Amino acid sequence: MARRWITIAGTKMLVGLLPFVALSCANYFDTSISIVIAEKSLGSTPSGFALVSPNGKRVAFIRHVGQKEVAVIDGVEQQEYQTVVGLRFSPDSAHFAYLGVESGRWHVIRDGVEVDEWEDFVSPSTFSQESLRPTFSPDGERLAYSSQVGSVRRAIVDGVRGRGYSRIDGFTFSPDSGQLAYRADTGLGDQVIVVDEAEGGSYPRVSKPCFFSATGQVVYVAYRHDSQVVVLGGTEVGQYDAVQWPPVFSPDGERMAYAVRRGARMQFVIDGGEGPSFDKVGGLVFSADGNRFAYSARRGTDSMLVTDEDEVSGYDGVMVVAFSPDSRRLAYLAMRAGKVVVVVDGDEAGEWDQVRWLDFSPDSKHVAYAGNVGFEVVSKPTGPLDIEYGKWWVTVDGSRRGRAYRDITGVAFSPDGRHIVYWGQKSGKWVVVVDGEEMTGSFTFPLGSRFDRTFYQALDMPGLRRRSGVFMGGLEYEGSLRGTNIPPVHSSERDWVLQPRARFVFDSPSAFNSLAWRGDEALLVNGRIQTGVK
């Protein structure tokens, strides 16, 4: 069969059941499949910095044009300004907003249209990126940001200006988009939480606010000189030596948990009730239905997993915890004698030097993870660390699938649990692997892959610089993201810089998409799995 290129709405597709276009292979359920790939360019930038929308299908970045800057949204250049800052997509990915600065005037741009402006000659470099970024409501309809004129900063919500403060940050909408809360400095040495322009009590310092869906109330931590207080709906509900923040909410928003410390002892407060005390606690996870929970704890030299039912001890440490989507199964990682032990439903299912991405399939029938043998970091008195990456395998239900790679990332199950897709690195490039089978061949059309805001787990070791490729595999793409100032993992600021830990996302049981770079070009890549192909 001859090759045939088709271009539809800017998307270039290569179709036909050729070995290098649609690869026929067997998945881990032993059925024949083939893969068809289509790509669409979303623009290029030499900076390597970009912002990805929550649905992973849109890209925004800032391009330098002479002495000016321009926002590029999905490959389309917007209006030029002296400075462009604060790029953000709405939670539903339908809208975008940012700030443009020109000759001392600040402009708010929403979906390519200037919707507000003010004059202030303060340089954007004096503010943090998070404080400059507009904030969308969960439904994408409302927009909040702050302006500064002179020394007075004001919150602006739906174009309406609030009262003046010396500093404002932490914009947070309620889940129903009806309320807005933020943190403000009064200029008198204290801070307050402001909810729909109504001030709460003043304290020396307060955390950023959160909304508790079950009650519709704002919750935050107030820091006194000798203690920390949890404030829910304006009422102090608990005083401690320290509170770990932000809290953990159940997926349905009906339950809330946070860790606290009194003296040398720690415990979780779940639904307002204090749990058992330990020397250390952390990593609490609720099940999908919100009825179960699990977290790691340490008492003396004994580490354990604590659940709503019992305590499981006998390990040197407990790390990642995952419930199955039906909330009936539990898997976690534990440390023992320097090795990572995978425990599924109470049974040990493997021992590795490192394990990455532990999760259940959407139908809860299968559990998968990426395991490594041979990873080693060699410490040196001076200079960068030596790293031996070893070999990585994807393991499904306790069995290794496919070949070993120098690195593996982006593991994803299809919604029906029948397929598993991931990237494997070999010879400095990345290949896409579907059900343990590797797509091969060389293509001339652009690279694509997809990024997540919380995908990058940096190795927290002094002197270590890790540089990985940015990829959509199988077509042997290459490229890299060059970024610094990596925000904390699970931080709301995390989507500011793309980093080399990509993921596949399925739009249907047979269709997935990804987003990445080839050189300086960002592309959306769509893959389609065809079953029953001989």
C-alpha cells in the first residue's frame, strides 16, 4: 500500500497500514492492534518555555520580537508589548489571559482582547509570576487579578475594583465559581483573608485560602507568634504548634484532612477529629468514593502504613499510596534494606531500586508501575554527581512488559483498561510503546507529546543537574525543554514551565493525544489504536 498524506484543518496525517505508520502488535491481552498517528503544529519558540492548558491540547509561550514580546497561543501571535507576563489558561482550557505592559500602562488581555488597563511604572520584575497571573473561576467565566498604582494594590474581579492593600495574592474561587477569596497585607504589619471583599480576622501572617466544598466555607491557617490556628468559616477550630498546609480533600470534596504537630508528636486531623499520634505522618490519600484513607507514619524506628482500618508495619519507610478507582483495592511503595517494595492488596509484588508511577487501570482490574534495576547516584567531593540510570521496565500485574529502557515516563492506561502506553528512552531518543510493543521507523513530520503540570519529580540532591529529552516516542523524536526556577511539586504555579516528564491522555478507549517539542516546535499529536488488525 502506498503512503498518502492528508491535511485536514492544519493537521497532517500519514495513513495506511505500513510498518512505520500503523504498527501491528499484540497488547498485554494478546489482541492484534495497529497505531495511526497525526500531528498538528502549535508554533515554535527558541526559549523552550511554554504553558500547557489543563486538557493538554493548547500551548502558550512568549516570543521575543526585536525589543518587544508577544504571546503565542496555539501558534497564533497576539499583540506585541514591551513585556508580556502571567500567561494562564482557564480550567476548562477554553480561555486564556495574560498581562501586557507598554510605556507604563498595564493591559489585561483575555482571549486576545484587552479588557482592562491602568498606569503604573513599576517594573514587572518586582513581582512574582504567580502574583501577576490572572485567575479564572472553575467554570472559566470569571476572571480575577490585581492591579498596582503607586503603593496601593487592588483586587479586580469581573472588572470591579476592590479596596486597596499593600500586597495581594492567593486568588481562590469556590468550586461553584460563586465566591472569591484572597490573602492581603493590610500595611499595618498583619494579614487578612478577604472573601468577596469582606475581611476576616487579622493575624501576623496567614496561609493562602482554600474552599471546603462540603461547607462552602473558606479554610486557612493563621500564624501567631507562638502557635498556628486552623480557621474555618471565620472560626478558629484548632490550635497547634505547626500545621502542614494546604489540606487534603477527598475527590468528592466532602472530607478534609491536614497534618498537625504538638511538641514532638504529629497526627492527622480528619473531618475535624484528631487521629493517633506518631513521630511523623504524611502522604494522606483518600479513596475515590471518599470513604477510605491511607497515609504513612513513623513511630520510633518503625515505619507503617495507616489506613482507616488498621496499621501495617515492618518496613523502613512507606511512600506512594494509590487506591483503585472503585475504592476496593490499595497499592503502595515501601522501603526495605535500600530497595523499593511494591505492595498490592497486602501482598508484595516486586522489589526494585526505584519505582515510578504506581497506579490502577480505570476498571480497577490491573495495576502498573515503572520499575528500575541498577539506578545509582555516586557522590563526589566536587563537581556534578555521577548517575548510573540502570534499566527501567513497565510492569503490569506483576509481570514485566516489553523491553528495558534507559528511562520510562508517561505511563497511561486506556479508559477501558485494555491498553497501556508509555515512552521509553534508548540511544538518547524516545520511542512510544503500546502494550509492550515499540513503534519504529523514521518520519519527517514534527514531534508531538504532552505535558502535565505535576509530572516532573526532580532528584533532590546537591549538585545534580538532570537534563532529559522532551518526546513523543516511536517516531524517534528529539528535543529538550530548557527551564529553571522549578516550582514545588503539586504547586498551583507548577504549570509555568514545561518539564521533561510527559504523559499520554486518552480521549476514548482507542484515542490518545500528547504534546511536546521537536527542536523549537510544539505539536499536538493524536494517536488512534485499531484492534483486530492482522
